[in-house]
Amino acid sequence: MERIKRFFGQAKWYEWLYMSLFICTIIVLSCLFKAGALVIFNSLFGILSVFFLAKGKMIGNVLGVVQSVLYIVISYFNAFYGEVLLCCCIYIPINIASIISWARNLNEKDKIVIINKSLGWVEWVVSILSAVVISIGIYFLLDYFNTANLLVSTLSVFSSLMAGHLVIRRSEYNFAFYILNNIVCICLWLYVILQNNKVGYITTIVQYCMFLILNILGVINWAKIKKSQEIKNPILENKGEKIILDNE
């Protein structure tokens, strides 16, 4: 019980405020546009996942697995096979790999992930080229399955691959690619509403707008975490204490 109180006590008052506002907005819009239960829970789990990731909490990856499963079902019934493939082959494995990576690299005091500073230019080049090659391959696969909005879905694959790799590597730059992915997904689901008149999916667009805000806040928050860790680490070293920044 004490650990639970400490966990929730780490959130600032303004974080409680905007998260309550986000959740209430999703529920109100869902009732107003008669969205299904899957859409509602997908949005709620997604918002909580991104919120905790922005705070460097491993539970964000756990919630991401749950949200991905719900998103698979929603995407399948809208013929977004690219999104289904993305979740099955990228999102869920990335979240699982991230759980393992983050579990090995948590600050003992507050259980916040230790940000990795060791990414070099070689890793960047290899990861970008790999993401491009995989995305091109998936493009033709999605084309075979007559996926709606093929180019947009492929761009979503690329941005997710890059973001996922950087999450596993605990790099703050993951948020830049997640922001790109949020913009892509907003366009994707806006198409569903305009072309098929499925107004219930307005909640999904609002969800990705909230993801966009939370990922921008994540950039700011991880910059603070990184600065704090850079200040504390030399102090530990001066005391003769050993600290492992990246034990992968």
C-alpha cells in the first residue's frame, strides 16, 4: 500500500488536472457520439500508457501492450491491415522488449528509467536504414492485402519502428518519432470519419491529439530527467559508488 501511495504521489497537481481533463473528455465524447466500448478503453489505456512513458515509468510499456491488443481489433474491422500488422509485429514486441530493457535500467530510488546517452551515429544510420528497408517491404505486403491509405500506413510503420527502437534503447529522441506517428494517425482516422461518416471515431482522433500533447510533454520531462541524472551521477562517483548507466 505504501508503494502505491508513493507511486501516485509522484504526479504533480497539474498532471492530475490535465489527465483528469483528458479522461473526462474521452468519456463525454464517447457517450455523445455513441462510441463502442473497445474505442473507449483503447483511448483510456493509450492515454495512460503515453502519460507514464513520458514520466519514464515502466508501467507505460505494460499498458501499451493492453492498448495495442484493443487497437488491433478496432483496426481490423476498419480494414486498416497495416495498423493490425504494425501492432502484432512491432508495437507489442517493442513494448515487451522495452519492459525487459527498462526493468534492467531503473533508478533504485524513484523507479524512473535511466536515460541512455550512448547512441552513436553508426547506430542511428543502421536503425534508420533498417526502418526504411522494412517499411518498403511492408508497403508491398500491405498493397497485396489492399490496405486503405497505403502510403499513410507505411509512414506510420516507419515512424513506429524508429520510435520503438529508441524506446527500447531508452533514448529521449523516441518522442520525436512518436509525435510524427501521432500526426500520421490523426490523418488516418480523420479519413475514416470523412469517408465513412463514422463519427464515433472522433474519440480516436481526440486520443491521438492527446498523445501528441503528452509526447511533447515527454520531450520536456525527459530533458529534466536526463539533466537530473547527469547531476547526480558525478556525485555518486565522487563518493566511490558504482553506477551503471547502460548495462545492455
